[in-house]
Amino acid sequence: MMRKIIIVNGPNLNLLGEREKKQYGNFTLDEINLKCKKYSTENEIDLSLFQSNIEGEIIDKIHESRNSQHGLIINAGGYTHTSVAIHDALKILKIPIIELHISNIYNREEFRHKSLISKVAQGVICGFGSNGYLMALKAMKELIK
């Protein structure tokens, strides 16, 4: 059986490689997506990729995932710390969820230390740069065996 995993990326992640390079590095979201697709092909994972700067579109994609995916990885960006609506949408899911951050949110501004997603996620990966995406895929592969 082909495992279906979706990676949902939130606001401003489409500008990776341009923004706050000291915090996020020089890589782009397209480069991350290519690495994830390569890993997925090698590991028989049917990978879906989604990015939006719009909270409602992220929520709609989460809703769609409840019946079509076996696992969800989410880097909600700034919505991690503010969106009760994304928290509530994730809470509906009956599939594993991994929260992902490129930077270590606990080494940053105090407001980033609180995540509204962590309480509904099986685990959190943060601070490993773009490698966090592959780590999340590997972890999800194990969760949905």
C-alpha cells in the first residue's frame, strides 16, 4: 500500500532563500520540495505539497486531508503561535501530525515559544534547517507503517 503524506507550509515560507537567511538559510522552498519528492519516490510515499499565506486555505487543505492522507506534516510559520482555527482543524484529524519548524523556535523571540499546534501533534521537529523536512518524512513513515 502506498502511504499518502501531505506537507503543509504556511505564510512566508514561499520566500525562503530571500528572507532572514541567518535564521532560515539560503535554500528555497522549491529546493526543499525537490528533496522531499526524491525521498518520497525512493520510499514509496505518495507525497502532496501545499503552501499558502492564507489561513483559510491552510484550514481547507487540512480538512481535505482528513479523508485522503495517512499523515500530515505542518510548518504553519507564524500561524503556529496565533491560529486557534488551524489548531481546531488539526484536532479533527484522525491521522498522525508532525509539527515542523526550520529554526529553533525556543532560541527566538518569546512569542514564538508558544505553539498552538504542539498539543495536537505526535511530535515536533525544530532547529534542523531544511533537513527537518526529511526528518519529518522519515518519522511519519514510521508512524504510519
